[in-house]
Amino acid sequence: MATIDYRLAKRAILRQLRRGLVSQIDVCDAHPDLVRAARNIGEKTSERCPVCGNRGLRLVLYPYGKELKRHNGWPKRRAEIGELRSRLDEFVCYVVEVCLDCSWNHLVQSFVTGRRVAG
């Protein structure tokens, strides 16, 4: 399974926020649909939000792939990703962290998965 981790990009944007190079409004700009997905199907984390410090941080998974057709980019639960993995040959899944309290959002990870993907 090919995985890309975006922690360095996250650290960079948080460093810019702390130095005043970007404002909280710039980084806490989650679209209402993203916040809704986080609230309703997002996976709770034990981590605190890196901006506001609250515990409202959720992970939302978005699959994209040719075989998904009109369901491309629909948010899914982790169990649903597992089901897709057993049915589809290959797709990319994007993991986004979202704070329900301040609307912080950041791409955390992406990975390629499916039946034909080694790993």
C-alpha cells in the first residue's frame, strides 16, 4: 500500500500560524460539508486540535477511483473503506482531520489501496 504522510506540511502551516504569517481564519476554514461529514461519520481521535486545543478532532476518509464512478469523493467510515478494498481493484483514499470546534482542517494522509495493491 503506497502511503503519503502530510505531517511536514501540517507542521509548516502551524509554524506559520504561530509566527503570525497566516491567520487562524486562513487555516480554520473547513467547508460546512466537511464539518458535517466530520460530525456525522468522522472517526474520533485522542489528539487535541493543534489550533484551539479542544478534543473535537475527527478523521474523515474520502475515496477516489475509476471504479467508484458517481460515488467518487463521498466521505466514508473506516469499515466502508475496508469493504471497498475487498470489492475494488484500486483506489486512493484521502484522510482529512477536522476540528468540530474551530473548523481547522488538514490533509493528514493519502494511500492507494484495493484488491490489486500489494501491502
